[in-house]
Amino acid sequence: MADQGAENVVYTAEFIDGPLAGQVDTRVLIQGKHDARVSMMAAVEGVETLFWYDEEDVRDVQGRVHVRYRFDAGESDPFLPTGERE
């Protein structure tokens, strides 16, 4: 049987722009709080690339914390969006 309190220890992270635009993840709350800044690794043309995202806003969606994150291009590894590749 699933733990009924499990919803109280996770939150939804939505990446609203940048290379991970549209991706939604479930992340763990640390001491009841979400991360204001997150790093994500992704392979871009076979190379591991680090992307940084900052909290844009927080809201409650059906009793669960939902955080939207905005891409921080200045702190992230460089990459070329799909439309700009030759």
C-alpha cells in the first residue's frame, strides 16, 4: 500500500523555457521546502551539459506544490537551440 503522506514530501517542477522547456519532473522537498535554484544535466550532441534554472513562481495545484523554473543562460553551459544549428 502506498504511503498516504508521500504527496507531502514531493513537488512538481516545471521548466518553462530554455533547453528543457516543457519538461515536468517530480522532486523531493527538503525539510518541507522546494529548491529555489536547480541544476539539470542533459546530453547535447553527446556532451554532458549543465543547465541552471531559477524559481519563477510557486503555487498550489490540487494540494501539491507546483514550482515553475526559468532558464539561467548566463550560468549554464553554452548550447545551440535546435533552430540555430547549421
